[in-house]
Amino acid sequence: MCKSPLHDFLHGLPKCEHHVHLEGCMSPELIFTLAERNNITLPDPATNPAYGSIAALTARYDHFSSLDDFLAFYFQGMAVLMNEADFADLAWWYFSKAHADGVHHAEVFFDPQVHIDRGIPYETVVNGFSQGCKRAESELGLSTRLILCFVRHLPVSSAADVYEKFISSGHFEAGVVHGLGWSSTEVGPPKDMFRAQYADAVQKGIPLTAHAGEEGDPTYISTALELGATRIDHGIRLIEDPELMKRVAREGTLLTVCPLSNVRLRCVPSVEHVPIRRFLEAGVKFSINSDDPAYFGGYILDNYCAVQEAHKLSVLEWRIIAENSVQQSWIEDSRKAELLEKIESHKVLDCEFNEQVGPPRMSRLLLSTWSIARPPNRHRLVRYASYSLRKAHIPPSRSGATSTTRTSALRSTGLAVVSDRRMSTSTPHSGETRKNSGAAADRYKLVFFVPTENAETCKEAIFATGAGSFPGGKYTKCCFQTIGTGQFLPNDGGNPAIGAVGVVEKCEEARIEVMCLGREVMLSAVDALVDTHPYEEVAYEVYRMENV
Ligand SMILES: Nc1ncnc2[nH]cnc12
Ligand SMILES: [Zn+2]
């Protein structure tokens, strides 16, 4: 157990795992047990002393020198799996452990080519793993997804064969195997070696991911994206290409980051060097995962804890990571809604912790990362409420607060005004919204969306009202800006500045966030925004902030 005061919170936080190789869950104990049960001869300890005992093998895992050094052990370890039951038991073992770590949804990789190569039929592998998935769904309430991985150390023809088996089995349509990935040796084989298979899979609507940017430079990531991957496994070297990083943030591509793996495989010297903060600040979505937990010294909760100890994230940052993990999972919307609800009801107050997060860090997070998840407004409001509660320093003795206590505490935060004039003309920019915004408070956050070409005009008009200035005037014209895609459908009676009635319009917009000190400044800033904004209906939101 880690020493972080957030340990219990992290344990209970509903998690999704997107990057675990089922064959990477084979502990040394299991390798030795199955080798004996299935009459498999392990390497001779005379030539490879690591196989002298369980302890020797475990100790060897502390000294991987590279991805390929690890892969040799990983492929050897999986060679003791022979029967459907072996595969089913292995999957069940992983899901039980993941469940105990607070995982509610797991997307798991498997490497059929490697098993086929040693004479195990494709069906044996899939049937076994899929039995484990079904059992986890019925006995543990997990949702699961099996992802078939092509491996880069075998010839493309081997991937083509397994792809053919996968397609002809109907496993995708039947929901047995849900997507494809690629893994194994990164640097060396052609970056685009699965071009043909990925092109065909794109046509068929099969979700695609790819291991890239683990040891390899960012061009491995851009190649995977070019071939149709909508998710990147690892991806930590993305930070070496700022333009690509912007694209990944803009497109909402999920990185499935595996911190303990990165350290064990010497991709980074320590978890502090996994670019968690860089990703948060750039608005890059990521989930935290275990990769090959039996080889890398920890399952998913160990990875969450290692990140916490190294990066000291706030509760809000963790909630956002958890929400992004749900949003980017390959599951139906109804399951996403269930999982988001679970995250929402995992209340900070239910955990005894005492970690303080200062306002500058909070603002940075809200400004850079909040917009990624974009849950429905209701989620958004509750999230701010949790934060306000925390900032109210409610002592641990109130951790068992009744729901009434909580509700009134929430109410006392006098939360946000949310108005979206582009979407709903029933919340006009005038008296009503303003009057209803509660008792006076002196800091507000104005968030608005504007076509990028009009952003500077709106900003200047807003700054002229005093918004974006800190007390004393040492800092003025402060704001934060992210670029995204706005969308709207002008209907009859609409007079759109861009686009035409009856046609869905998508355009590049900036989301701009400005702090307003004082209610009058906020109201003037809203007036200035509406006056200078090109749209007939302006999308903006105003949040009252806690003064801390
Ligand atoms: N970390 C990793 N990178 C690439 N391929 C893998 N297969 C299993 N673990 C892997
Ligand atoms: Zn992996």
C-alpha cells in the first residue's frame, strides 16, 4: 500500500483498464506450476539461470534492460499455456485481481500469433480467454473487451493469417473480440507493417489501437494514427513532438499509459519522468494501466499509487483521469453512463484524507483539462461542488456526514451559472440568469466558445472591462485558450454567421477561460462578449469560484 493520503480514494475510484496483456499476468509461480502440469520443459538453468527457481525468475524481472529483453521472458512464460482451461484461468485470475483493485471495465490484449506459432489453435486461445471474460462479467459485474494484438516480431504473413481467422470466425460481429491492436518489438520492423490489415479493419468499423511511442520516437505514433488507430498504447514519447501532441489533444485520442512498465523497461528512469503533468497540461487524455503486471511489479492500483506518489495529483485531477478513461472506453453509452455515475458517487468526503491543493494548480487543471471530458452539465456542476467542499476544509470527523449535511454544504457553495445561448434561447443573456446566481461572491470564471478568427477581438473587448486582471494590476490580459471543434445545426428562423440553415456546421473554435474579479466586471465582460461575438447565439458559461 502506498503512503499517499489518497490511497483509499484511489483504491475505491472506479477504474477502467485499457492496457493489460493477459499473457503478461503469468506470475513466475504460475509459469512453474503450468510447466509441470502441462509437461513443458522450461529453459535449462545451466544456460539461463533465471529459470533455476521461482525466486530467481522473480529476481530477474527486476533487471530488464529493454523491451526486447523483457519480451524474451514474456514469450517464454506464455509457452506453458496449452488448454482452453489454462487461458480461461489466467483471464479469471487477472479479472479477480483487477476487480479487487477497483476496476469496473477492462479491455485486455492477447497475442494469438505467438500461440498459433507453437501449435495452439486460434479457437483454443479465444475460447479460453472469452470464457474468462464471461465469468468476470457474470460473477464480478465487470464489463470486458478482448483486443487481438498483432505482434511486430513475426512476419506480416503471420498477422495476415490470424486476421483471416479472426474475420472468418465472425468473432467481431459476435462481440467475442472487440478490436485490434499491435504490440511487441517496436523499433526495427517497418512502422506501418500492418497497413493492409488496418485498412481492411477500418472499412469494417473495427476499433483499432497500437503500441507506439514506448521506445520508438513520435513517428511511430503518427504512423499508427495514419493507419487508423484511434488510441495509442504507451505514447509517452509524444511529448517530443509538440505539434503531434496538440493534434492528439485536439482529437481526443486516448493514450494508455503504463508507468511501472515504463520504468521496468527503462523507457524512463522513474515514474516522475512519465509525462503525466505534461499530458494533463496539454489536455491529452490518458488512462493509467498495468501492461504486464506479473512482470513489472504491480497491478493497476499499484500504478495509480506510483503516479500519486510521484506526481501528487489532486482529487479533481484523478476524477478527470477516471472520467476520461470511461469516455474513451470501447463500450456502449449506457455502460459509460453507469460508470460515470459510479465515479460521481465516489465522494471525496467518504475518504479520510487531508491533501491540500492550492488554487493555482486547480485553475490550471480546470483550464487545461476540464474541457476534455465534457460530461453533461450535471456532472460538471457536481465536480465543482466536490472541489468546493474540499476547499471548505470540512474536517475528517465529518467524513460520515449525512446526505443532508452534504446537500446543504453543496448549496452553500452557490455554484455555477451555466448559459448556452447558442444551444438554448431559453436562458437569455439578461436579468434572470444574473439574479438567480446567488449571493455576492467576488471571483467568477467566464468560459466562452468563439471561432478562432474572432477570438482576439472578443478577448480584447473582455479585457477592456477589467476581466483577466489580477489585483494590483501586475498581471492583465490573462486567459487560457484551447482549440477544438464547435458544431451546430442552424434551423428555420436561424441567421447563422457561419454555415447555412439545414446543414450541420463544424468549425474550429477556441474555448477561452477568463477570471473576473467582482460581479460587475463579470457582467460587463459578458456584455462585451455578446457585443463582439459574431454568432447570433453565443455559447458561454459563468462559474462562481470559491475564495480561498
Ligand atoms: N510493453 C509492451 N510493449 C510492447 N509489446 C508488449 N507486449 C507485452 N508487453 C508489451
Ligand atoms: Zn503493452
